[in-house]
Amino acid sequence: MFERYTETARRVIFFARYEASQYGSSVIASEHILLGLLREDRTIMRRFAGFTQSGPEIRSEIESLIKRGKPFTTSVEVPLSDESMKILNFAGEEADRLAHRHIGTEHILLGILRLPDSLAAKLLIARGAKPSAIREQVAKGPASVVASTQAASGALAALDDFLGLLRAGNSKQVAASFHDKGQFVDSSGKRWTGRTEIDKGAEALFAPFAKRNVSLLLEDITKGPSETYVASVLWEFAAASSDHSKLPLRMSVVLGPDGEGWKIVLMQLTPVIFG
């Protein structure tokens, strides 16, 4: 069911399941999907609905409206409610409507709003969320630009596959995502040139991104020079506030065509310092 889902969208479902377990719910309800969405993609409401600081407010309101049960371990299987199944089906329809090959967090947001009687949708609509306006905003965003051509869809799919491999810790397969003459530049400016060299250092280079305390956000993907596409991915580490070696990193990725597929021709990491 989740083959087309981006890494962040899959994590929304994971967090929705976690939220259901913490509230002692026998099903993953619409409000759990909304909480999972806010947990995984903290900027989505600002980007598409104009909300700021909505997460804590929405959580507090949900807790005042639902009956809380006894929390249980996340190893217990929790099914999707009928409403949640409809939301995810609507998310797929929204992606298809916009000619997007992937299903991302923005499509899940639209899926929620397609079910106005659900608690999640009521909370968003009460704050001024308008499906038509969000749909128009999504259509104008980088995802729609990327999905507008077959080539761009291929670049986005390659990027999504790469991020999935990176999070899974498959360092050798991650290295295979690079072009033969591809380059990797770490956050200190050290450069690895060629897939052979990148492959030799793959385990050390990519292991930090597979840890559980790391989250990612696809910030942007746009058409670059010639036939390339350029993506920006923000990586956040749980230890960032106390460990200066774990500052958030911005990963700039340049993808180019390679035969019938796409490969990474350049990747550069840049520390992000806020304030």
C-alpha cells in the first residue's frame, strides 16, 4: 500500500501508529494521522496552510476531546480505522490528480481535508484550512514542478529511493546511487571523487543518517542547469542542542540522467546554525 509513499510520508504512518498506542486506541484514527503528520513534518502547516505553532495547540485540543486509554507497546499491531483508510486513499487520489508519482505529506494533508467530518479535518478547518487553497499551493510547489515531466518524476523517484536506502543503513547500495564520476563533500569540506572512492568510505560517510534519532525534511527540489535536478534535504539530530558535532545538516543533492535512470553527480553537506 505504501510503495509510492516518500520516506517522510511513511514516517507519518509510523508516528500515527505510535500516537494511537500512546493514547491507548484500538485503531489508528484520523487524529493520530494528523499528530503523526505534525510530528514528522513540523513546517507543513506553515508551508501550505499559513499556520504557525499549531502542533501543541492541536494536540491539547485532541486530548480534551478524546477518551484516553491505557498506553501499550508499539509492538502491538494497530489497524487503520475506516476513516484513516479513506484518508490514505484520498491522499493517493490527490497525488494522481496532481500527476505526482510520489505520495508525500502534502497529499496526506489534503486527504485529511477530504474527510471533513473527521476530527482531524474539523480541527484544521476550524483554523482556516481550505482544501482548494492548499491544493493550489501544492500544485505550485517544487513537487508539482518535478512531477510535471517524465524525466523529473524519475529524478524524484531516484531521490526517494536514495533517502530510503540511506535511512535503512544500506551503505553499499547508497554508494551505488552515485554516478561513476560523482562527488561527495562532507560538512568539513573534505571531498570524495568517483563512486569507487565513495564506496570505500560508504560505511563511515552514511552511517550517521541511519540512526533512530535522526529525522529528515525534503525542503525543495528544482530544475538545475542542463538536465539536472537539485534537491535540498534538512537532517536534524536529537542531540543537536547539546552536541555541536550534531548540528542540523543541509544535504544538497544534484541528480543527473544516467542511461535509463538517475544518479547523484554531487552531494554536499553544510552545517545549519540557527539564530
